[in-house]
Amino acid sequence: KEDLIPPLPVLTRYKKEIGIKAFVRKEVADLRSTNERNSHQINELTTQALCVRLNTLYYAVTELNKLEDSIQEQWIRKKHENLRIKHTIGDKSRDFVSPPKVSLDGCRKDMNASIGRICEFTGTKIIFWDLREPFIYNLYKPSVLESRLEHLMESFDLVLNELCDIILEPLRDRIVTGLLQASIDGLVRVLLDGGPSRIFLPADAKLLEDDLEVLKEFFISGGDGLPRGTVENLVARARPIIHLISLETRVLIDDLREVAQGGRSRYGVDSKTLLRVLCHRSDSEASHFLKKQFKIPKTAA
């Protein structure tokens, strides 16, 4: 899974003179070179192939009960046969003893854990590998207004249709939940570690909230998708970050100072989150504070 996720870009502060286009090319090239080391093996793990593995594991789990019963029946039958042979030759030294209950719970537990890991891996691969260009690299570039999340919904729809066409119905919610979790991971990555070419202003917060609602309703799908409560719980992770983006720079600086001195954030976040929001803020006040207090360098083309 770690091979799917590009390394985090170095934190930098705003530099007005930066040539954004030049830096974007460099940033993307650096991330690609890291991921392509294992690209052949990863590309072989198609969504279809991963779904087939999940279906196979699920079938194996459902067959465990039959296997347990079969082993139990054969064990009892064999014991009865041995007992008859003993009686035939006059050996009555020991009566039949009921066998212990055959249990494959350990195997069942391991298979279910594997299903969970593959669902998580599949979601991560779709977001951070298959959709890395439009999502991880280019969402909200050069600005939130010009590159909205809704532009990705057609790609999401194609992915979801492919999943649901192949995956067995009992596994559907598990693998779609894995996709939603990875989508939120990707969104948080873009907002907090999007690199120097991403800028978020307080005015963008409403657009980001709207995008989060689009994502939420896509996965709820009018009641035909995931349970609303499940979706709400997962998307809740991104809401505090969007709220921070809505705040003025001075408010963020004051809160970060309080946390850095051992106090509590007024917004329930840690210093790393506050710092990253400020690094994506395009104003001189944030840049000056980050230079003075944290020695964070300016972006450089």
C-alpha cells in the first residue's frame, strides 16, 4: 500500500514571485519517479483482478462451515468403523468417545482480515494510482474555482460501476467503503500536503464544503449506496480542515501560537494541521510568520 502513495512534498511558504507552472512540472515529475519503481507489479493488480481475489476469499469463507461439518462427519464415521472392527474381533476395551467439535475459526478470522486488507488496498490503488493524475496531482490546481471535485465524478462513476459489476453483493459495501475512505485520504492529502502549487483562501471554504457534499451524496446514492451514517462518519474527517481554511490568517496564527506554547487549539486540531493550512495560504502575513517562527523556506521554481 505504501508504494501507491507518493511522498509528501516539502513544506514551503508562499512566494509571490514563483513561476507556478514551472514548479508544477517539477513537482509532478518528482512524485512520478518515486511511484514508477514498482509500477509494473501494481498495474497488474487491476480492479477486476482484485475483485476476483475478494470473491474467491468470500467463497472460501462461506465454504468453511461445510468443511467443518464434513470433517466432523468423517471423523465420527471413522470412529464408528473402528469400534465395529474392535467388537468383531472381541476387543471391548474402550467404548466410543464423542469427538471434539471441529473449528476453523482461526482460518475464518484470517480470511476475513485478508478481505479487509484487499478492500483497503483496492480503494487506495484507485485513488492514489489509477486516478492520481486528476485527483492527487491536479485537483484544485491552479485554484479551487477552476478545478472542482465534481469534474472527477464521471471517473468515480465508471470505477464504481466496474466494482459493482464484478464484486459479490455481500462484499459490495466493504469495497465501496474502502473507496470512500481512500477518497477522504486523498482529499485530506490535497488540502494539507498539496504542495506549493496549491493555494487555499478563506473564500474557497464554501466551494470545498460543496465538493464534500457532492462526494458524500455520490456514495449515499439516494439510499442505494452506503448507509448515510457510514458516509457521514468518514467524511467528517475533512470538515475541520475545511473550517480552518475558512478562517482568517491572523486567527490561524494566534491558534498555532497557543498550541505551540502547550495550550489547546480552539478548533480541536494539532499544530501540524494548523501549520499545513498556513503553508497553503497565499499572503505575506502567513509567509512572514512561517519564516520567523518555523524557518520554513519559500517555494522555489
